[in-house]
Amino acid sequence: MEGDPYTEHPLKYTLVPVILSLRWHMTNLGGRWIFRGNWDLTSSGSFTWIPSGPETRYISYDMGVRRNFVPRNRNYASYFDIRLGVGQINAKGPKGVPYAQGENWPEFTMNMGSGVRYNFSPRLAFTAGLNYMHLSNMDLSEHKPNATDPNWGPINYGINVYGPALGIDIKLGRKLHRE
């Protein structure tokens, strides 16, 4: 992300990610007052449809952590999470499309989000929140400016988007029996 001017360019992207995640509780519930909660480790596979923009799809694998804030005797819990990953996009920059992605592979992903999970039962919950997503190849594309031709090769401008996140959480496994 360093060195990115974060300037507006004429391409306006719309991304629709479909993410399948597995989460493992890393810690037990703990903490006081509003900080009561636990940490989850998240492993995700994602297929992102791109209805607006020169590319049409992005496939990635992400890992990260989620902090759940779990109040006592409530059916809801707020959270924030961050995931980092790597993926592949069908880049159009090498085909001459201005401001498109500069390379198919590798594309790096950063996702950050926050929201609320409502528990319908011990096994089923609904999640709603806001998510930010950044895609970039960290300027690893073939673009190598030089003194004779500073515009040689595609430049990877990256994609920054944010929007709503909706999900269904299903707890896997059997109930633990304590003696």
C-alpha cells in the first residue's frame, strides 16, 4: 500500500464477493464490561463477481482474525475483523484497457469489516455489517518505468471498495458434553 497515490481514476468498480469462511475460537470468553469477548481465527475462500469494471471475476484465499464483543445474556454480539489474502483476477491492463488491473497473478487482498451477529439459536446466526476491500498486486506487474519510455507496461492502480456485508453463520460439530 505504500507509494499508492490513492487518486481517483475514471474506472468505477462494483464488487460482489461471495465468501465461505471457517472460524475457530482461539480464546475463551473473557474481559470486562464492553470488552468481554473472544478471538476467532478465520480462513476464507472467496469468489468475487465484478459486474462494473473491466475485469469480471476475482478468486482469492484469505486468513485473518475476528474480535467478538459478547455482552452477557444477549442474543447479539458486535465484531470487527481483518483478513489478508492472495488471489487471481482476469486482468485487462495487459490487453490495453486504461486503469485496469495490471496483472492476473498475484493479486493481494485486504478486507476489514465490522458489524453485528444476531444468534437465533446456539447453531444459527445472522450477520450484518460494513466491509472495506482493497485489491492490489503491490506494483509487481510488468510496469517498469525507465528513462527512454516511462509509460512502458501496464500499471496496477488497485481497487478500493466498501459496502454492506450480510452472512449466515452455522456452527459445525457436535455439542460438547461437560462432566
